[in-house]
Amino acid sequence: MIIINPVLGIGKEITLFGYDWFMWAILLWTFFFLIHVMNVFVMNRFMGKDWEEEQINALVKKQQHRIAELEEKVAIEHPLPEKKASTPPQKQQ
């Protein structure tokens, strides 16, 4: 952008706070690039695959506990009818 802008003359008159527009574009790109670098090399150490696995396991355990509670509640509120003890049919000879 620094080379193309002066050569083609595109956007010469566009300025923000006294600076050419492409300088703001470069600063914005640099800012997002630095955020990406921080995310990849710094935050990934704290919130990497091990952390992710640990969080998933904790959520699965919590969900299984909640499912067990709901099954217990359903069993109490809506019990299944008991089956009658029936004798098996006799074979005819």
C-alpha cells in the first residue's frame, strides 16, 4: 500500500487526523497481527489442548450428574408399572 498509493495516486486526499488513510490501515493490520501472535504463542500455553480436555471432562461429568438426577426424578414421579409374574405357557404333548 505504501508503494501503490503514491504511484497510482489513489486516495491521496483521504486523511484521518492528519495522516494518510493507508497508515491507519497498516496500524490496524499490525494491531490485529499482534493480537493473533499473543493468542497463538502466549494464550495457547495457558489454554492449550490439556486445558481444553480438562474443561470438556468437567462439563461431561457435570452433565452426567445432571442426567442421573433427572432419571432419578422421573423414576420417582412417573414409576413404571410393575410386571405381573406370569407362568410360562405349558407345552402340549
